[in-house]
Amino acid sequence: MHIGCEEAVSRPELTDELVAAAAAGDPDARGAIYQALAPQVLGYLKARGVDDPEAVTNDVFLQLLPQLGKVTGGGEGVRRLTFTIARARMVDAARARSRSAPTVPYQPESDARTVGSAEDAAHAALSLARVQAVLDVLPDDQRDVLTLRVVADLSIEQVAAIMGRSVGAVKQLQRRGMVAIRQALAERRVTL
Amino acid sequence: MSRFSDDFDDMDAQGVRHGAGDVLGAADEVTRFLTELRALGDGPPPAPSAELAALLGGATPLFGRRALVRTAVRTGAIAAILLGVLVVAAASHSLPSPAQRVVSNVVNVLTPFHIGTDHPQPMIEPPRPSDKPTPTQLPSPSPSPTPTRPRTTAPVVGGEDDGRNGGRDGRPGSGDDGRGVGGGDDAGRSSSGVNEGGSDDGGARAGGSDGGGGSDDGPSSSPRTSPSPSRSSEDDHSGGGDGSRDDG
């Protein structure tokens, strides 16, 4: 199992058999579930502006893995539970950030953990900053819908279940969010 | 490509579906935005922490400390609320008596507070308006009937009125019409509140002297020796009743 490398890895498919094996305690199956879901969880947390998305991703899986035996719905059930936990952790992080003192901005030159080319890192950071700048145009619930739909690759029904909203409400939030983004980009209020 | 192509129909119409940028042109900024947004989830997974690595390796997690603390706090809060409700209920004597005794003993022994084990005294109801002494029924200080007012009204036929007059006046004359009833009965009524048997004598004697309630004099006169007004009332009622029958 190769976890934590910097190159993009092929993502295993989240099948019901994989979930059953992971629930039975198979280390390979657990690793495969982590490989399949952790990148999307990390991307979701990054898009939502969580301060330490890697640590929160670890917390999400620390909470998820012991519950695998109780999950119903196979692979889709695990995906929905994973992002339910991730969204709850994201809300917790946002509340903690609002209560704590303001933090200093990230300084890449003082971070020795960076591996890989500086160009890739710079490009990724720039890309994340642009995406977050566009998402900041949206209200919180619209931002939530778009990130869960696009980054986590969830269906409208799954997003509705995670957010505790109706399917119609999620569709409406998604439509309004897309209209707002299009207007903001057209009016050059934000740029990519 | 999304796993939910059908669900993205509405987004596709706006050129936001993943990969739709090829069709609509790379210049579409919305498509670029969504492509970059999706790329956030395409990166490598983060390196797992030591705890997560152990869990991924098949380790069984211990019962979380956070969950343990949460359970303890919740249990303590529920226990404190229950205890508070119990003590408040005991302080207001709202518990059933066995529980009241137990809780009171525990509180009295373990805390500096004191909860009485006796039930509170029942409130004494104020006398009803009909029981209030009217100016004509004010108690006379002397046991002997003293006429306070001359009789101005003639006794009516009803035994009750006769008795009232007799009782009020305390005169044997109330039994003039030969109705020991009225005297006995109403003497009892007036004595129930106030007269302490003073007017009883009138009624009883009247009945006795007239022969109407001779046999009832005994019990009806007994309140004279008894200071209890309530007893005198009961006795006088019985005396009056007998007298009435005798009259009839």
C-alpha cells in the first residue's frame, strides 16, 4: 500500500465487496477505501477553507473506519457517511476558527514538508486560491452544495441527505450558485 | 466524468459539467472554474497519522476518550438534574411519604439543609360568611342567658323561628307556645357558633317545662357542664329533634 505520495494515484473503485472486506478488518481493503475517498475529502476540506485539511482528513477516517461494520448501502453508503463526517468536521473547524485568535497566513518558505516541484506546488496553490476566491462569492449553503456535488462527486440525493435538505432545495441552491458564479465571472468581480 | 451524469443535466446546460469545457470552449470561465474545483479532489491522499495508520493496518480502536468524556458528562448532568428535582420535590413535601422520609433523611444527614419530615399543617379555612356571627349572635360572656333585646316580634308558627327566638332570648318563654322543638333545635344552632349553651338552656328548659322534650333535657343540658361548644351543638340538635317528635 502506497499512501501519501505526491503523484496522483489511480483511485480504487468503492465497491460493496471492498466495504464488506474493510468492515471485516482487512487492512488492504481499508487502505483501498482510504485511497478512494481521502483525496476527495481533502479537496472538499480545502475548497471549504479548512485550516489544516490533512489533519481533518485523518480525523474523518479515524471516525469512519470503526463504523464500517454498521454502514448500510455498500459503497455509496460509505461515501455518504464519509462526507457527512467531513462536513461535520468542517463545521467544527469553522466554529473553532471563529472562536480562536486570527492565524497568520501560510508561509511556504518556512514549510519544509513540501515535496515535488515548486512549479506544481505554486500552480496548485494558485489554483486553490482562485477557486476559493470564486467560491467566496457564494453563500455558505450554495458553496456547500457545489463542493459536495463537484469535488465529492455526490448525487443530488446524497447531498440532500448530508445537508438535511430536500432534493428540490438542493437543486435550487445549485442553480442559484451557478448563476451567481457566472454573473461574478462575467462582471469580473472575480477572475480565474 | 461524473458518476452521476444524469444528475448533472441542469449543470450541463450551464456548461458546468465536468469535461464539458471541451465542447463549449476553454474560454468559458465557468467551465474552467469547475474543472479546477474538481481537480481539488483528484490529488493524492494525505499521509495518514500514526493513529490512522494503525487503524488502517487493522488495529482495533479503543473506546474513544472523547466519547468516554462525553458519556460521563451526560450521565453526570442527568443525575444532577434528577437529584435537584428530587430535593426540590422533597422540600415542598410533594413526594409520597416513604420517599419523602428517605429523601428528607438523606438531605438532613448529608447536607447542612433541613427538610422537615412532617407534612405541613393544613391551612385553616376562614369561616364562611354564613358562619360569621351576626350582631344578633354575638357570644355573651356569661353562661346564663341574658336578654339583650326585648322580644319585638311575635313568634311565628314555624318551629325554627320559635326556636331562634328562644335561643336568642334565652328565655323559657320561647317555649310558650308549647314547642320545645324550637327551643331545643335553635338553641343548638345558635350555640354552635357562639352561645356556649347559654341559650341552650332556654330551649331545653322550655321544652322540658312544657313537657315537650322532657326526656331530652338531660342530654341537651349536658353542654352546660361541658365547655366544648361543638359538643353542645350536637347534643342540642339531638335534643331538639327529640323534642320535635315529642311535640308531634
